[in-house]
Amino acid sequence: MKGKPVIYPVNMTATYKFESSDDLIDVVQNRTGYIYSRWDNPSIMEVEKEMAALEGYDHAAAFSSGMAAITTSVFSHMKSGDRILSTREVYGGTYELFTKVLPNMGIEVVMVNCWDIEKLTSEIEKGIDVLYLESPTNPLLRVMDVAPLVKLAHAKGATVMLDSTFASPVNQHPVDLGVDVTIHSATKFIGGHHDITGGFTCSNEKSFWKIWDYRKILGGVMDPMTGFLAQRGLKTLDIRMERQNNNAMEIALFLEAHPSINSVHYPGLESHPDHEVAKRTLKGYGGMMSFEVNSDFNGTKSVMDRLKVIKLATSLGGVTSLANQPITNTHASLSPEDRKKAGVAENLVRLSVGIEPVATLIDDLAQALKI
Ligand SMILES: Cc1ncc(COP(=O)(O)O)c(C=O)c1O
């Protein structure tokens, strides 16, 4: 038949058949084809190729969630007795991995605030195996000057991992900053429609094979249907990000001037402590922001409850705008001291800006903020 599908087919198969035992043995021993979808699947390899190209690495690996991408990356690069240095401002699940799981495996975990460059530098100098970063951060949108830290970490022989979920592959290129393993929760901007759970790592050859091997063992591979939806998400990522970047900037300026708002955390604002770093290292300021309402916990909760267009929900990065109070969900498991250290106040709202007309979003915020 002439003509081929424009869209790569979804290969809904768990296993693969062979013409001969020799072929099967060759695939198992030399990975010259497909054997089992927990190892590899054509649909998954197709979206991995696109992700690797987008982030500028040789390889990408697709996972069943962002957390599967994070745990598999860390486990595949660490063993008992090793030392990991992480910034404190990481996603809640990552924080739990570092504080509850890794110490039980004999791995030393050191956590330092992302803005404390002096302490980060001195901990790297002591010797580390992995430097783990997340930038921009959740929920205060701190943006790190990554490249100098990568240089120091590499001089100590460490592998550098960076969770770039908040930036998406459009707004930040960690490969240009020297990062070895770039991590994304595909649940967010990549999927883009709040309908998949997935993750990616993008890396050089050496890290990829470590990650691939551990993915096979731990089993957190992406399924083909999710791979198809992630690939579809990538087709519109660029224009969605352009709209989300623009919408967010307008909303940040509106909120900054609003009498019911105490402060706005958005790297595109000149008032943001990392605006200069963001200007230099990001290609767009992103669709995420947070702000403090001039009220207490209950007053802020009422603002949330009055939103009509913006949905009260956790997660982020999709076409629909979402808002929540981090203290009630994403940061609920943190102790009051840790919450204070993370800058998560009771009146803090996190907003994920979607692609709706910006005037509609501003009208919704304006009516909800009449306090
Ligand atoms: C920055 C960041 N990294 C990782 C994750 C985990 O991703 P997933 O929920 O797909 O496991 C999240 C989830 O919110 C996140 O915000």
C-alpha cells in the first residue's frame, strides 16, 4: 500500500514475536530490536527521540510519572556510602525521597537553600556524587545560576541532575548549562492538557544506559498510549508556552498593582530576587507564579473558593489555569518549620496560568480578590 500514517501509530503490545530463536537471542544480548515493552516500545522510542532532540541531548528515557523519572535517575547513579547534595526547594515527592528513602539506603543527603551559594559551594568542595537541582523552584519561582555550580560539581566527579519541569523544554535548556541529566514531569507542560501522568529524563550516553537499565529493573516505564499523548503534546508545546509566558506576565503585573496582594513571585517581574539570572538564563519566564493575599488562611481560602474560570486544583502546566494554596496540598506534609524555610505562608497562592484569553483570567482574579 502506498502512503504512510502521518501520525506515529500507538504500538499497544507488551511483547514481540521472532522468526527464529537466534533473532530473539540477538535482541536480548545485543539490544538489536524489541523484546518486551518494559524494555523498549516503538511508540515510546519515537517520543524519546523527540524529547532528546528538543533538549539537545543524545538520549531520552520515558517514565510512568515524573517521580519514576526522578527515583530511577537517582537510584541508577548512587550506591550505599555515596553523598548527594540537593537544594531544599524541591518538589514534595522529591523531598520525601531525599529525607525518608535515601537515608535508609545508606546514602548521605545534604540539603541547602537554593539561594545559599556559599553553602552549596562549600558542600560541593567536601566531595559529592550527585548534585540535584530544581529550577525554577516551587512555589516561589526562584531561578538558580546553574552553570557555575555544575562546573564545581564536575570538578569533583559528580553527576548533575536538574528538574526543569517548571521551565518546560521551551524556556530553559539545561544542556547549555552543563547539566548531565535533565528531568521533566510530562504530567505538566509536556502533556499540557491535564490528562496524562508521565516523566522524561534527557541525558548523555553514559547516564542514559544507567537509567535505562534501572528503568527495566524498577519498571516505571511510560505506557504506549501515554507516549502517544505526550508526543501530541510536544506538537503544540511551543505555541502553548508562548501564550502561557505572555498570559502569566500580564497577570503578574496586574496582581503586583492590586491592593489585595502583598507580593507576587514571578521571575519576569523586576521585583523578583532572581530577575537578572532569569533574564540571562531563561528563554521565557514561564506560566507559573505565586502570590500572597493581603489576608490570613481563611481569607485566602475564600479567594480560592470564589474563582470561577481558574480551577481549584493541584498540578500545573496545562491549557486550563489552576490555582491552589500550597499549604493545603503540595506542602501539606512539611512541618511548620520546614514550610517556613520553604517560604510557604498560609496566605500564599500558586497559580498555573493556562491559555485562556488573558482578560478572562484577570476578570476572574479581580472578582475573587474583592475582599
Ligand atoms: C517540579 C516537579 N517535579 C516532579 C513532579 C512529579 O511529577 P509526577 O506527578 O508526574 O510524578 C512534580 C509534580 O507536581 C513537580 O511539580
